[in-house]
Amino acid sequence: MSEISRVFERLGGEGALIAYVMGGDPDIATSARVIEAVIAGGADIVEVGIPFSDPMADGRSIQAAAVRSLSSGTKPGDVLRMVAAVKKDHRTPIVIMTYFNILYSPGLEKFLSEAKRSGVDGLIIPDLPLDETGEYSRLAKKYGLDIILLAAPTTTPERMKSLVSHSSGFLYLVSLLGVTGARSELKGGTGDLIRFAKRFTKGRIPLGVGFGISKPDHVRTVLESGADAVIVGSSIVNKVAAREKGDEAMLRDVENYVRSMKAATKPAHASKT
């Protein structure tokens, strides 16, 4: 059983909180401290971005974070070394989110073996179509890395079955069409979309839902609709970007925000005790 699967087993009926941090934003040292803050706030899994120059799935906030990271000189190897340093002190699973060229340039096997040695538990590659995952999936399995695939609001039942059968760790359900970004309100059909996806994932693989989740009420709505995890990214990235009062204040803000989101994942009866 993978470390990501162990998280869902341990939580039982409680939802998992997956928190996204851009590696190297605004620099490697600070982003390592941001990861420490989200873990202290209660994140069950941390998703770490490796910056890429053409992030097709990312909205304005995460694109800006990638620019800051690249401007500071961040390389993929720097992010992997940062993950390795964090994993020396924490058992929290870490998932890498990046684009296929980051893996392809050094060679798939070289990148995946280095990721495994660094303590990475799984990968999300949004620009890699399911039909082209053959070699990637084979090597990821060889190194014991979870293959986290994405489903969209337009995914057909047939495609959903295939995604479930080829995914491990959890299936990432994109809750809306478009790119990442914090929204003040969830799209009206989000609950129906989650219930549709749950028909295929139930009893097979945990269902994580992301894109647009920024408030505790969003977390509760998503979990009550049947999701097993919520993925929060742009709101955390925005807090990292707002550093007017200094890094210490920013880190406290990130930790407190993550703690408030994690509290919303707990069953209602537990939150009253």
C-alpha cells in the first residue's frame, strides 16, 4: 500500500486536505518553510509544483508563482532536493505536479528514479493524455510512485472507467472547465459532477476534487457531495505572494488558513467535541 493510500485508510470517514505549494516560490528556502507551514496547519498530503514556462492548466495566481520561482533560478532538481529535505522530518506524502517536458527532458526513468529517491510519493502531469501514458505508467509503477490522473467535467463514462483503472493514490477531479484559481463561489453543478464521478471511483480509488476551492464552506460542500479529498492551491499561493508584513507573518497566515480548511474536513459531530 502506498503512503497516499495509507492517508485515506487512516482518515476513514474524514476528508483529506491536499495543499498545493509552488516549489521555489519566491525561492527554495522560503517555499520549504511554506511546506512546513501547511503541514503544521494539518494538510494530509502536500502537492508541490515544479515551475514550467508554459503551465497550460494553471490560472493567473499559479502562473505568477511559476514566474517568481523561475526568476529565482529554480530548477527541477532544486525542488526534488527540497522535497528530500522536508521528508527527513515529516512523513506527510508529497505529490509533484508539473508538465511532461520536465520529465521528458532528462529522460523519464532518470527523473522518476530521482523523484523516488527524493521521497516523492506520486505525480500529477496535467498535459499527459491517458492514451500516451504507457511508458510513464510502467516506470512510475516500477519506482512505486502513484499515478494521479485527472478527470474533467466533460469526461465521458467510458473515459472515467479507464481513468479509474489506470490511476493510483487518488483520481483528481477538475471541478470546472478552465484553469486553476480561487473562486468566491463553487459552480452550481459541482455536486452533480462529484456524484457522477463517485459512481466510478467508489470502492476503487479515492476521489479528490480541485480547482476553485478557497473557503471552508467549499470544503464541506465538496465532501458532502461524496468526494474523499479537497485540493486547495491558488488561495495558498496568493498568501505566499502577499508578503508585505514579512515572511513570518505570511507563514502564520498560511498555517492558520490551512488549519481552517482542515477543520472543515472533519465530520460535523467531531467538530463539536
